[in-house]
Amino acid sequence: MTTGDGAHRSGPLAGIRVLEVGHILAGPFGGMMLADLGADVIKIEPLEGDLSRQVGSQFVGDHNVYFASLNRNKRSVHIDLASDEGQSELGALVETAHALLVNLRPSAIKGLGLHYDSLRRYNPKIVCVALTGYGLDGPAAEWPAFDYVTQARVGVAALTGEPDGPPTLAGYSAVDNSAGITAALGLVAKVLEGKGGQVDVSLFDVMLSQLNYKAAGYLNGGDPPARQPLGAHAFYVPAQLFETRSGYLALFVTRDELWRRLCREIDRDSWADDVRFATMHARFDNRKELLDALGARLRDASAAEWEERLGPLGIPVAAVKELADALDGDLVRARDMVVSVDTTDGPLHLIASPIRFDDAETEYRTPPRLDEHADELLSRSAGPHERRT
């Protein structure tokens, strides 16, 4: 881990400047992905700052942990984008930037001039990425959009949970995180093209695209996808959670060879050649019979025991863990997936970037304090405290 000035970064995106205007999760997460890759990400915040500075109650010194988890490696300036002075300051930054990532409603994006048609006069090669709920235009453009609402509207919630239970939301911000990554990808692609222009990414579209094979099946004459018990895969069997003597086990068997290995290890050799179960399609056709028998056998030992026995055979298997157990586990340590950023009040622990390079080490810096970098980035006659009175 290294530290240094935010404008002098290493990494594959070093030398790329990205302006970020957004709040809470999707846009800031996408911006942080770019910052972790070396981009100089300048977070443009309103007077009160990104709302995520106020979310939750955990702090390390004056660093809000929620905000920190989405905004490390960035620089921050306060700009009143609704004022003439703010628009002038925005224009000056656009002249120096490669891209703008904005995560607001379309009316705000257009009203504040945070789109290509408005900003091209400052820099014709600027890439403007609009990350919205339902697109920049269209009948739903102004609908309020949040992660949980999108999970409900796009069909994810209806696909999640037990068949005889209520629909279920994912236990984390699956939509926002996915949209942030997609927006970052679109931004890098357009910057690489070198022409500038507008990129339109919506939470709804991103999540619908992730239903790829389920949607394609229905679009090509299949039945509407339905919830399966214990999160079972629609075709592969066995591929789901199983209740064991202690805890739950995730098991995912695809190829017939994996099925034969499983049968041998659980002392059910006869199942390997049983015409009901021997092939992928046979297991699908006899799903209930197989799952009843296998489920009964797996209840004879704990999830941890089965993982220890089946894992070395190359069978995809894992005991269900709590997040705390995963974070304290050997795999997280081996992958160096928890990093510590030094602050004046002690270490701030965060999840590392999932993207690694063999010739460089990712740099991690503290999240910016509101307007911390105004002196470096903006020309103003008054100091920040004077401006806020």
C-alpha cells in the first residue's frame, strides 16, 4: 500500500481525470473503481456534501465508514452547480478532464448542464456518463429509482426466495454496485475511443441485462422463470443450497464426471450409473427424486465436513458463511482483500479493489474531506469557510 498526492497516481488509468457528481452508491462506487485503477477522480459535492457522508453511525475519527467504503482515492471540491460561479468552475474543470460521471435524475442532469451537449463547448472530447434509474429520456425517466425498487421492478425480487414464501431482496446493493461497474466500463470504452460524447446507463437496463439467460429462455418460447427451492439452478441438478446436520451447504454439479466423484465420496456409488441420475439431462428430468435422496444423505454430516471432503475432489462446494466469518477467513487473508488506510485516528479498514495487476500495486488513500482539494483545483478569491457563510 502506498500513499501520495491524489493527482499523481500510478495504475493503468494514471493520467485520466474523471469528474464525479453523484451521491450514495452507484455513481460513487463506479468512480472509486476508476480511482483505484489510477484515475484522478474529482468528486464535485454540494455544500452539505454527498448524502452518504451522513449515512450510518460508524466513524474512524471524522471519516464516515459508509462514505469511506465508496470514496477512497478521490479528491473533493464543493461547487454550487446552480450558480453562475459554479458553472464557470465546472467548465474550467471540464477543460482539464477526460470524463464526467454523474448519478442524478435526468432533470437535474439537464438542468445543471451535466451532459455532453452542454459541456462540449469546454472540451469536445469530454465523455459524459449519465447513470440514472431509467435512462436520460423516456416515459420513466423521472421516476425515483433506488436499488430495492429496481430489484422489484425488473423481476429480480420475484426470482429470489422460496417458492411458497414472499419475494426476497438481495442482502446487499446488487443493482447499485452492478450499475456503477457498468458505468465505469462505458466511461473507459468511450474515453479510449477518443471522440467524446454521451453515455447513457440506467439501473433498470443493467439489472435486466444480468437476467441474460433467464430472459432469453422466456423470449424464445420458454416458460416464465420461477423461484426454485433453496435457490436451485433452473437446469443443473444438484446445484443449490442443502440443509446439513449443521449449517447449509452450497453445491454446484454440472458435468457428469463431477456427479460420479460426488457419488463415490458420499458412499452412493450406485447413483453414478443409475439411469435416473447418470447424465445431466437425466438428473434434470428426475430432479425431485434425486434431491430428496441427496438431501437426506447430506444431513448426515455438517456443512463444514462436507466442504472438507468434497472440495479437494474439485467439486464446487462451500459451507454458507456469515460475512464476518468470510472476512476473518483464510481466503480473504490470502487474497489480501482487506486493506488498511492510515488516518490520524488509526487505521481505516476497507475492502480492496478486486482488480489486480502483476506489475503494479494498487494505491489506497483516505476518502476526501468535503472541499478538501479546493485550493489545488479551483481559483477562488475566498477560502472555503468564507464561501459557506
